[in-house]
Amino acid sequence: MVKFAVLGCGRIGRMHALNLARHARAELGWVFDVADSAAAAVAEATGARQARDVDEVLSAKDVQAVLIASSTNTHLDLLQRAVEAGKEVLCEKPIDLDLAKVDACWQRIKERNATIMTGFNRRFDPSFRALRERLRHGEVGKLEQLVITSRDPGPPPVAYIEVSGGMFRDMTIHDFDMARYLMGEVVSVFALGANLVDPAIRSAGDIDAAMIVLESADGALCHINNSRRCAYGYDQRIEAFGEKGMLQAANQRPTTVSFWGAAATEARDPVLHFFIERYTPAYLAEIDHFVDCVEQGGAPLVSYRDGREALRLADAALESMQTGRVVRLD
């Protein structure tokens, strides 16, 4: 039984806390949030204790692992403090918005040999994992082209945009990780961004639509397309094309029922609305994997370095968009 604490009790933290409270091999002992009311609500819903501050969590002898789901600007500090306190860590993405700080933190903690996992939950989605396994087994031959579509149902509040680090570091970072997961290391990045959805996002200094082209070390090409608005729901699709054919992972729907009639043919339920609904199985599998790593001492599927490399690609995309050039990576 792995004993957990959750730091951060907003929407994503509450979901993680509820999943941990129901997990057969995990025990949620503590929760903390700077907003007392949020922490109190999660504590009541899960039966966990509400900590007065982070130090109370990190000094607790009955806490073996810490799940960090607080605001992005707190991730790196909490991760370092947790590792130094002897805890295993599952940290939501991104680790930080500053690559130099991510590297400096690693230099301070790498010798401690803690289990550290970055929360790129999409690697645990059953469809995406199946696509990767079939790709690795050579079903389509050598991968030549990868298309990743990721569109949100609607833009987040501007107050969130202002502290998010921008679309590439906040939203596309999942797709950068998925690209590396499916085609390996990336050697070049070209990105275009636009403001097509909400003028307030432009005023906040960010974009709300983007297209990015990546090149892998073995020559495969990846096209990522993002939008902060999608009229038909949460659009999450992957297409892997190779010399022998194509693999596709399609959108998820509440049911597989379709309607055929005079007004429409093959009419189906709308796609699932947003990330928690769409990726519920992935979040559960992510926790399972992390518990396995803590119990058995294995290396996580998504490492600290994976978090670092996704941020590096986000920075390269921003540089490309601002300069109009292809950015080559070492």
C-alpha cells in the first residue's frame, strides 16, 4: 500500500485525489491547497487529512509519495522539496516554464534516485498505447508521417492564459510528448501560430491556434494542429502513416450507438466534452503505473527527462513562430 499526499486541490488535483482514494494499492492520507476551502472539500470527499502547510505534508512519516497538482509556478519548488524529504513524486505537467530552472533542479536532485514521474497521462490512453505498440511491431512498416490533432472545446479564462506560459507550454506540450513517444527524438521544429478564436487571448500575449511540423532523428515528419475552440467537443486524434499502411486512433464518444433516418445517416453522440472525461482511463492507468514503480522500483514510463524534453520542444516552437525559421535541435 503506497501512502500518498496530494498538493493542489483544484479540478485536476481533486480528480487525482478521488482516484487515489479509490485505488486498491494506494492510501490517500493528506491533501493541501493554499485555498483552504478547496482542500477542505477534497479532504471531506476522500477522508484524507487537511494539512496546514506543505511542511506538514513533507515531514509526515506516513507519506511515501507526493502527487503535485498545484499551479504550474509551484511545481518545481514542490518537486525539489519532496525529493529532498525522501518522497517519490508524480508531478503534473509542465515541470516548470523555464528550461534553465528545470535543468538546475535536476542537478540538485539527480543523486537521490527518487522515483519521479511527469504527468503526461496521454501515454496511458488505451487507444494511443495500442497504436504505439502496433507501430513498434511494424504493422505499417517504417513510420513516415504522424498527424496529431488536439483541439479544446473552448478557451480557458484569460486569467489562466496569462499565467499558463503560453499555448505551446500549456496545451501543445502534451502533443510534443506524444510525438516523442511515437516517433522518437525530434531534431527540428517549425511552428505557425494565429489568433482566430478570442481577441482577449491576443491581448494577453498568446495565440489560440497553431500548426507545428516536427522532424524526427530518422526522418519521419509530424504535423500537430491545435485550436482553443472546437464546436463539436474535445477533438483528440492520431494518425500514423507508413510504407505499409496507416494506424488511426479516433475520438471517444459516450456510446457506440448511431442513428439512421430521413434527416441524418449514421448520426452519433457528440465526442466527449473535455480532458477529464476523455482521459479518465488514462488517468487511472497513470496512477497504476506510478504505484507499480514505487512498489517495485522500476523506471517510470514518463521520466523527468521526458518532461524536460517536451518543454524544450515548446520553447523551440515559440522561437520558430517568433522568427519564422526552422529551429534545429542538438
